[in-house]
Amino acid sequence: MTVTDQISLPRGFRVAGVACGIKSDPGKLDLALFASETPCAAAGVFTQNLVHGAPVKVSRERVPAATARAVVINSGNANACTGDRGLADSQRMTELVAAELGCEPQGVLVCSTGVIGHFLPFEKIAAGIPQVAAQLKPDAASLVQAAQAIMTTDTFHKLATRKIMVGETEVTVTGVAKGAAMIGPNMATMLSVIMTDAVLSPETADAMLRHAVDRSFNCISVEGHTSTSDTVVLLANAAAGGAMDETAGDALQQAFDEVAAELAQAIIRDAEGADHIITIDVAGLATREDAFRIAKTVADSALVKTAVTGADPNWGRIVSAVGYAGVTLREEEITLRLNDTLLYEQGSPVSYDEAAVSQSMRDNREIHIDLICGSGESAVRYWTSDLTAEYVRLNSEYTT
Amino acid sequence: MTVTDQISLPRGFRVAGVACGIKSDPGKLDLALFASETPCAAAGVFTQNLVHGAPVKVSRERVPAATARAVVINSGNANACTGDRGLADSQRMTELVAAELGCEPQGVLVCSTGVIGHFLPFEKIAAGIPQVAAQLKPDAASLVQAAQAIMTTDTFHKLATRKIMVGETEVTVTGVAKGAAMIGPNMATMLSVIMTDAVLSPETADAMLRHAVDRSFNCISVEGHTSTSDTVVLLANAAAGGAMDETAGDALQQAFDEVAAELAQAIIRDAEGADHIITIDVAGLATREDAFRIAKTVADSALVKTAVTGADPNWGRIVSAVGYAGVTLREEEITLRLNDTLLYEQGSPVSYDEAAVSQSMRDNREIHIDLICGSGESAVRYWTSDLTAEYVRLNSEYTT
């Protein structure tokens, strides 16, 4: 996901990342700008947390939109739990960007990520915005800098791209994301900006973004703690031209889904202290919501996570998590495979080679939990990480 | 809670604990019997997990009851996820105990705690039941042995007692419990038996038990993983005599509440790897359910737990957990105190001495999180433990 020579921006987008001094290390990039030369259809999906940052309050009022131009993001400070002053600061950030780009403030979205409960160092941001605007470029190196400027405890930057053909026209979908846990040691957030040169109405952009997010960023968890600032934004500037028919729409939806899933998985791969990446497939339910609830309950169980850490095929922990997910089901309908080995079949234990399964858990960073919980037709795929002593160390260090 | 010279059994109860060889260490007690000489009003509260052990299936059909005589409990094996054979084994345990006591099997309740997914070593249990029945005694030493015989990863046995006067009559309420986490490294359960010589109908026993459990065992969590076998049983044998009026009923309810709360807190004090015991008070909600949901969400947050481990007054983690609890509230109504220091008042950060609060967290094993979330009249008190590297180590050791 960081192979930059395969990453390119869609037509008509320019981006930049600079260091403006929000982070204590003055050399660290902390201000990013993603801008389109022309107005975009824009959509956004935001945290469900009732305690949410000022940038969430400002941005979610501005989408879906037909004339968005840019997203400005700072790292190092979440501007959350900061009251009226925080709200005014977020609005001023969009005004300063709008002045640089020659557009309405309403056309600028804003995100902030970092420590909660501190006011933004606004002079630094006010000085940084003209700098980052002056450096806007359409090249891959600038995209990498922008991706780095939104990082907090991430250990690598996260980019993904897909190209599809719409008739004779090549359309690009490129996304950037940050997040090393739903919450890191001293900050809280996953953020993503997805850009495309496809021709989309705001309504279609909104529907396609929600479809992609439901199958990607909403299907990951590190410790299940919902952040105050989670934001995913889609900008579609129509620069590729061409007309969207149903076939092209399906291809574009798939490109959005894949870019979002790749970025979501990158967040899990970068999860704090994780030794294993766990993919959970849950099938056989009457509704996707039921499958989702079971997958999330298994993913959030500290007992399941620590069993994976210990390479222990302790299936009782997985099956018992299914049982308390709040979904109506019968024990006799549960079948479990772990790394392709059948452990539990229709409510009964199965004889299997414990040492071999444990060895496969020890040898592979990727773990696959495959649950069938009935004969319904709905399924979901979910990603999480294991729980290690290193995660506890990272999150219990004194940080305030 | 282990001061045995203050602990006594209610009149007419006899108990015993023996080693029958279920646990790998042959000297460890693993079979307990709690018996009344006369029929009891009995009530039970069981796990809500849809995947539940065979003893839960057997026992919950038998309460509320007017003629219960005993509870038999083995540790070292949960007899859960064991299908029809497991169900037959639990039923046979009650038949063997009934034969010893000269009562109907229907009058015997059964619990099992230990590893999931293995059949009981039934010959050992069949040989043990006559032994444990032969050793039934009404003294405190036998009660300690019974309390030890139900332990799994517990590091100490858990007993609590209260005496109240009903008119001229002294009534005793004595409880025993086990549990060192909702789930330990290789087992899953909290169990408790509460005995009283008070005069109670099955219906009143049931209502009083539910009241007590809702304010004790249902208000603790270690990692939020609901076990397959959780069971709390109340036996009331009326041996004290005397008539229950409303005043006596209130006093008895309070005795039940206090015994259950003391045992529940003992489980949290014994939580695996815990450095801190966290008491969470949530007030100001419209309903007790809302207050409960907020308290449980804060208690189950790995980020809140690790902040406590690190003595870090990181209030953003607590406030953001309130925000995703699924309860409708406004950020402006949230006020937070930590160890009696005001950190966040009606939605705004408060200046405070961070070093002093951190020091108080470091110096005290007990941490107090006090949240007011509005002007409603409902409140709840909840207990949990912090999350340490030692917890991860205990639960990620290879155990199967």
C-alpha cells in the first residue's frame, strides 16, 4: 500500500503536506491539503460518537455537496472537547484555505487528529496554510507527503489506488488514510480522503461512499473504542469526463470498495503492538446486521485476541463470544474453522490436530476465523488485530 | 472477605468440599456440596449467553422452586459445548446427590466451571459425590473448603455474611463465590451460592435475588466477555422461623444486596493481572438502564483501563467512551471527577494539577471515576479492573 510509483492522483487534484510546528518535533509533517482545481461532488461519513470534535461538527454540515474544493487536515491536535473556541478555530481553518484557493469556505472540509482537550495552536496553523497551499502539486511525491502529514502514531503512511475504464476513459480512484488503532496512546482517530476524477452527483457519491465504508472502515476494530473524530471524505471532480452508465457505476463502486478495504486493512496492519492480523468471516445469518454484530463481538473479545496472541486454538472463547453477541441463534447451528481447520461443527467439538493448528497460528501473521452460524444468506468480513503486552505498554505510558 | 471466624452458615445448612481428581493436581479441592436439611425456597440467575453449559440448562429449569435441597458444584471442567452427553452427565450428577440426601433429583441444582468443550471425567465425580456428602458439616471450616473447591484461577476464596434481626429472630445470609475474571486463562465462569435461614416464598426469593444480582454481579466486568456458565443461586430454608413483614423484607433485601456486592467486589479484587480496582459511578440519567450502559462502556474500554494502569488522568478516553455508549446525551451535560478531582465540567476542560492526580492514581489501588451525565435521577455503581501486561500474559499462554 506504500508502493508510491504505482500511486497516482486522479486528474485535476493537487496535494501537499508541510510541517507547521503543531507536533513537538519541528521536522514532522503535520498539515495536509487535498484540493481539486474544479468543484467536486463531495460526500462524508463521520464518527457516531456523540462526543465529537469541532472539525466533525463543521464538515458534516457541508456534505453532500456539489461544489467542494478541498480538505485540510492537521495532525498533532484533535480539536475535540474544546467548546465554542474549538468550533471557531475549525471554521477559521476553512476560511483561510478558501482564501488561498479562491473559493467559498463552505467548499472546504476540515479534519484534525491528535490529543483531545487542547486548543489548536492557531497562529502556527494560520502561518502553515499559505505554505501548504503554495506547495500543492499533482505528483506522487506530494501525495506521500500529504499522507505522512496526517499520521499520528502510524508507523507507515497509507495509500491505495485503482484505475478503471469508463467507455474509452480511464478513471482513477486514489485514497489516503491514517490510523494505528481506533485510538492511539494519546490521540483518537482514523481519517481517510478518497479522490476520483469520475463524474458523480453528490447523491451518488454519498451512496457509493457509504457502501464502501460499510465494507471497510466500519469492519475494522482494534479495541472497539469509537473515536471522537473518525472521518472519511470522498471528492469526485469529474475531470475524467465521460458518462456513467450502470456498468461503469458497478466498476466504480468496486474500485471504491477495494480502495477503502485496502486502506482499512492497512490500519489494522499498523495496529499498535499487534503480532497478528485477524480476518473474521461470518456467514449464514438472516441479515447483514446480525453477521456484523457477531463479527464485531468476536473481534472485540480480549479473550479471543489474547488466544491468538498465544497461538492457542482455544475455540471455546470464539464460540462463547458468538453466544453473547445479542443475535438469536442456536448453538447447534455454529460451525467454526480456524486457519482452514474444522474445530467445531454444528454445535459439537471435532477432533483435530491441536499442535498443527497452533503451529500455523505461530507461523502466520494472518489468522483466519471462519464462522457459519446458520443457513441464512447474509455474510460479513471483518478485520482486527490481536492484543499484546506491547499494546498495553503503548497505551499505559503516562502521556498527559 | 476471607475472615473465616466472622463467617457462619445459616441454621440448617451443611456444606463440604473434597478433591475427587478432576483437577490435574490430585490434592486440589474440586467438588463442593451446599445442602439444607430441609426443603428450601430457591431462585437462580443464569448467564445470558446463548451458548451455555449443560449445568445451566439443567438448573434453570428447576428454579424458582419451593423444595430445593442442594447445589453441587465441580471445578476443573465447565461441561459446556458438550452436547447431549454433557446434558446427561449434569442430570446424573443431580441424581447421585439426590440419592445421598434422600430427595428428588429435581431438588438438586448443579454448576460446573473450568475448561470448555471437554466431557466430565464422570467416574471421578461419581466416586466423589458420596465422599462429599459424607463430609457435610455446618461449621466455618467446611464452608472455607467448599469455597475453595469451586475455585479455578482464583487466588483466594470468597465468602461474605450478614446477620439481621427479624423481630426477635436472628437471620443469617451467607454467600460464597468464585471468579477471577469473567473468563480466566482456560475456564469461563463466575458462580455464587447464597444461603439464608430466612422464611421466603420462591417468588420473593427470586425477586430479591434479581435485585441483588442487578446491583452486584451484573455490575462487574473484567474484559466484558460473558461466560457460558455464570450462575447465582439463592437457597432459603426458613430455619430461622419468624414472620416476614415489610420492614424485615427491606432489611433482608439489604443483606442480600450487601453480601452479593461484597462477593462481586471480591471477584474484581482477584481479577487476573489487575493493578487497580476501578469504581465507576454514573449519575444524572433518565433511567437506570442508561446509567448502566454508560458505566459498562467506560468499564469495558481498553483505553480507559490502560490509562488507569499507567496512572494517566487521560480524561478524553473516559469522556469519549461516554459518547459511544449508545445513550442519548449532550456533551455539555458531562462532568467528570477522577479520585475526587474535577477534570471536566459540563462539556469543558478544567484546569487541574495533573501531577497530583497521577500521583493519587499511582499511590492507590482503588480508583474512583465519577461521572454526571445530565440532570436525571437514575444512577448506577459499577466495578472493573485495569488492563495490564500481566493480564495479557496470563491469557495468551498456550493452554489447550
